[in-house]
Amino acid sequence: MTVSDGTLAFSGDLGIDSVAGLPHDLGDASRIDISDVGHLDTAGAWFVLDCKRRLRRQDEIPVEGASWAQRQILDAVSQNMPPEDSPPPQRAGLAERIERFGRATVGFARIAVELTGFLGQVVATMGGIVMHPRRLRITSLVHHMQDTGLNAVPIVVLMSFLIGVVLAFQGAAQLRQFGAEVFVVDLIAIAVLRELGILLTAIIVAGRSGSAFTAAIGSMKMREEVDAMRTLGLDPIAILVVPRVLALMLMLPVLGFLADVAGLLGGAMMAWIELGVSPAVFQSRLVANTDVWHFLVGIIKAPFFALIVGVIGCYEGLKVGGNADSLGRLTSTSVVVAIFMVIVVDAIFSIFFAIVGV
């Protein structure tokens, strides 16, 4: 690239490999000559047009010497270059922010109404199955019980065991300062039985089974199998949703019980190693100072958590459109919403039990 007698001249190949090494000083050129250019690709055409834009004063800077093929590339790149006077993005004002907030609130309320209606459909279908038990698909129910319950036992037990270990270790570090190491048994028992055991189990089930429900039903929705069911007079709620929700409601209390046992075992092991609290002492203090209601509070929450996870997972699956993008997006949404709602309902239960004195 040379500048001589007001002409910016290019020579040789002008492609993506050579553009990066060209100088940016254009001088006072009033015309551009590319007659000596051999190969010209879109990157070279963009560089020529960018030079033309930077050299422009009042009059249009001509590009001369272009062959017919080079002129076609220059015209195509010129039509797709961003406008010169594109205004900078304006910051949203107060009115726009209020409008966005209002739209988000209305959208959230619409989803809440739809989800409540879907929950009503599921409960009504369950009521019909109670009245007519033969409508229950036992094979599907047992399959989902195995998938959501039995197959989830290893991860739930391991998670709860480690939580018990962590609680005992951290509690020992704090209680040792006051010579109250034995109270670590009460800490582990109340935390695991009342809150952490069932809450973390529900969160794991939401991430594992809730996403699986959305993905499975969403895939059937993409392949129009759900529409085919409706065409044949079959109820997708009774066939796809109810067995999954019932399986979760039956298996989550079992998983919660196993999580409680594993958490207590992990806490007992760490208390023995870290504080010297023998298993016999741990057991005697656990039985003497832990009310059975601590265990029942956690188990009472389990069916409600299962209903939330199952309904949200199936609801998002039935919303999937005809592309893979909606499937992935709604699968992530189902996990996030289910975990959020589980935590919210757990907080409501905690306030309720505190008010009634349990």
C-alpha cells in the first residue's frame, strides 16, 4: 500500500492474511486505486472500504481499477457494513425501567396462574384415579419409582453423609471453645432431621429428576407424540404427568429417611474422630434429647416438595416448542424454578412450625 500524488494504491493480494500488516496512515489521498490487486477477499474489500470511509471529507472518494469480480465483492461488503452515523445506545430512562418491571411482573403472574391451573389439572386427574384405580398405569409408576427413587439412592446418601461430616467438623471447631463438644450431637440431629436432610434431597431430586421429566416430555412434544395422544383421545396428564408425580411423592420420603440416616452416621463418625464422642454416647444423647417431631417435620415436607418438583418439571416439558433451543432453555428453567419454589415452601413450613410451636 503506497500513497503518491493523492492516490492510495494497493498492489499484490489483498486478503485476510495481508490486511493485518498494512499501515493505517492514509495521508491526504483523494482516490483509491486497486488495479494492481490480484486476489481480493471480503476482508480486503472491508479494508478498502474502511480506508474510503476514513478518507472521505466532503466528496465521495472513488475506488478505481477494480475488475468486475472485485467490484461485486466491494458492492456486497458495502451493503452489509454498519451505518456510519449509528447513534449510541441510549440508556433506559425511568419510564422504560418501570415498563420493563411491569411487563416482567405481568409475565410472572401469568406463569403463576398457568402453573396453578396445571396443578389443578394434575390434582383432579389424581382424584379421578382414586375413584377409578384401574386408570392408574402401574407399570409406568413402578418404572418412574425406580428411576427417581432407587437410582437416586447413591448420590443422596453420599451427599447427606458428607453434610453430616461437615456439620460435625464445623460444629466441633466452634463448640470446643466453650467446652460444649457434646452438644454437637444436638446440632447434627436437629439440622439434619429437620432441615438439611430433606431440603438437600429435594434439591438433588429437582436437578436430577425434574430436569429428566422436562427433557423426556419435551422430546415427546417436539416429535408431536403428545399431540398424537390427544388425537387418539388419550389424556397426556394421566399418561405422562400423574405417574411421574406420584412416583416422586412416594419415593421422596424414602430418600429423605435415607438421607437422615446417612447424615447422622456421617456426623457420628466425625464426632468420634474429632471430639472423641463414642457411638454409644452419640446414640444415647440422640435418643434422649431429640424429639421425634424433628424427624416428622422433615418427612411431612417431602410429599409437598415432590409435588412441586414433579409438577414444575412436567409443566415445563409440555411447554417445549418444536426446536432444541426451547428444550434446553425450559429444562434449565424447570430446575431453577423447582429449586427456588422448594426453598420458598421450606421457609413457609419453617415459619408455620415455629408459630405452632413444633
